[in-house]
Amino acid sequence: MNALHAYPELIGSLKAVIKVNVYLALGDSITAGYGVESPFSFPSLYAAFLQRHNPDLHMINCGVNGLSTCGLLDLLQTNHNLRHSVSQASLITLTIGSNDLLHLIGNPNQIMNTSLKHMFNTMGQNLTQIGDTFRRLNSRATVKVATLYNPLPAGPYVQYFEQAQGVLDNANAMIVTWAKRYGADPVYIDREFRGKERLLIDRDYVHPNAAGYQVMAKTFARY
């Protein structure tokens, strides 16, 4: 199916249509489109929708498998090509934070034994520096940041769902607060996936499948 045909409910929505010249997709394996071919990653699907209204749009996907907030901050501080891309972008999407928490969700027995306070403090400090760097390099770009979904109901660790959800709720509150502080738009991916995990999560029980990435693209287009 042509990616442009995936959004009939969005055609004509003024909020969904952004005048974009350069769209920069930043983040972890979810931005990279782990598990699907490049045209079916959520940034490619979202860019295809935007190109319907802005044919000259140029999309740059800088998703990195395994990227954490610490890794993103390091790239923003040291990678000159990435810094230039941030400075030129009119739209930036961001998926980050999952790898900061993944060892907890991947090993649910550790959730209560890990220093959550230290982890959240580190994540918060990294996000603050990421936000400062974004706005120092580019004060005008539209920035959209995804909240984190809970994949556990799709896999063998569903009994740990409630424990993991508490951690994710705190992380998402941090992400939403960060978005408001830096003039970004939170995109509530967690709400879209809740109750549909078995339909939208791939067989690795972590990443979205093709349907999940399409849901993400549609959700980014709505916010």
C-alpha cells in the first residue's frame, strides 16, 4: 500500500500539515525503524505524508540502535554533521529514553532492586542538556517527542506489567515536562499502544511491528 494513502483521516487537517523543508528524525532504534525496511519506519511514513503537502521536504533519519539519552547528548556535543542538521531542521522528531529503562523492562525482576532515583536523575540531567543544545542550535524548529510505551503485555513478562508501568509513567511525566519546558510537543504514543500491544509489537517483544510504526506515524501527524 502506498504510504501516502495511509492517512485519509488527516487530509485537510491544518494541525497535521506543517510547512517543512528539512525533517530530522532523531532517536533510538524506534526512529531507525528496527525490524522493518526503511520505507516502513515511522519517520519515512510521516515524511511521506508531509511530502504530500510539501513536495520539497528533505528527511534525514539519524536513528541509532541502542541510543540512550547519554548517547544522544554525546552525539549532539561532538558530531558536527548532526549539529548542522539540527540547526537546519524545521521539524525534529525524537524517540529517546527506552534504552535508559530497557534493562529494567528486559529484566523485570530487577525493577525493585535498581536505583530508580539515580537513573531518573541521570536521565533528567541528560534531557535538560539535550533540550538546551536543541534550542541553542535551533530556536525555531518544531520539536515532537514521543512518550514511551510498555511492551510487556505482548510478551512473556506480562505479569510484571504493573511494576514496569509505574516506571514508565514516571519517565513519561519527565518527557512531557521536558517538552513543555523547551517548547516541544509531546506525542502520546503510549496511549495509542495501550491495550493493543499484541497487535503492534513485533516478535522481539520490544519494537513496533509494521502496523505499530504506521500507528506511530499517524500519531506524530496528529500532534
